[in-house]
Amino acid sequence: MSVLADGKILITGNFTRVNGAVRVYTARLHADGALDNTFISNGTFAGESVLSSALQADGKLLVGGNFSELNGFRRPTFARLLNDPATEALTVPTGERVEWRRGGSSPELQRVWFDLSTNNGVSWTPLASGRPIAGGWEARGLTLAGDGMVRARGYAPAGRFNGSSSLMETKVSFSFPPPDATTLAATAVTGVSAQVNGEINPNGTSTSVIFEYGLTDTYGPTATAAPAMIGGNELTPVGK
């Protein structure tokens, strides 16, 4: 069995009827188990059975088994069947969230994870595990900034008795500005001592002055900042 992202189920095996209807070795069911009569690619096999199957990323179905023909064409032991279109979209809506939408005949995934590359896909580092949402998977609580790429990967059951897995993968680029480093707007502050022309302001710590500083990488008494000006005088903060 292979579960599709839209909830339908592909089944393969050694059968010739499903719910009383002729279906030779392959069929598609609705999520409630009813036969999907719109799946017309079940084909007519010449041979014993289909032993294994796997969904491609585009929704097409690969089958292998003890058969020699499909719909009158020679296909010894291996064939590919048509299916409804698969849809998917990997997006990075914000710097803190990644979303992988999957629909149609896309294989339903057991587990999803996201990776990050900052060198155009040359190398990747783990970013986050995916959590299922309606119509796909997502990861939240990220801190993406600058330019980079996100890769989404997931496992889908495949093979004989679903004993192996297929790996699905897609990538997308993102670009977010770095943290804002513009100059802060002038803000009135109280309780600050200032020096005017080298002299302590006589009002001491009760003086209300206006300081305007640019953001720096360090904070505290050693932080560097553009000097504030008031009435043509340079103000130098005293202390922290």
C-alpha cells in the first residue's frame, strides 16, 4: 500500500478483484476504503502478480513482480503507471517558519526534517524536524537571516511489504535582511549625568537630555556611540 497526500491509497498485489470490481494487481481506494473508479491506469498484466511498488515524487507508480506484459506491451517484471498529478511547494514565509505543502498524488511522508545551507547548497546543517499540519509539514521557532537555502526531506514507505523507504527532497532559496542596524531615533531620557564642554551639568542626574546613539556590537561603559549634541555642545555619558 502507498498512501497519497490527498488521503487516497494505492494497493498492489496478487488480486484480480476489489469490492467485486475487476482490478488486476493494482487499484486505488478512497480514504474510507471505497474503490476509486477514476483510477484508470490499473492496467492489464500478463503474469502472476505485482510484488512491490513505490511512488515517485510526481505521483507515478513504479511496480515490480512476476509479470511480462502490461496493456499488451512487453514489460518484463517492471513497469510505471500513470496517476493523478502531485503538487508540492516549499516556502519560507518568515525568518522563523518553513512550510512544505504537499497534495494530490504526492507520497504521504512518515518523517520530515529541514536542513540549512549558507553556501549555495555546497554543505548542509540540520535546521529542524518537521511537524505535520493540514496539507503538509512545517517547522517554527527558527532564526533565518541573510541569504541561504532550505532543504526539505522526508521518508515515504515503499518496496515489498513496505519494507523500505523512498526519500523525497526539495529545496528553496530565501533572503531576509540582517537585524536592523539603523540609528535609533532621538529619545528623551532622565536621570543621566552629562558633561557639557568638560563640565558636569549642574543639574546632575536629574537633568533631562536627549541622546541619539547608533547601534553597536558592545554595550556598557566601553561601548562606542555617536556623540549626542545639544545646543552645539557635545554630551558624553558618565558611567553606564
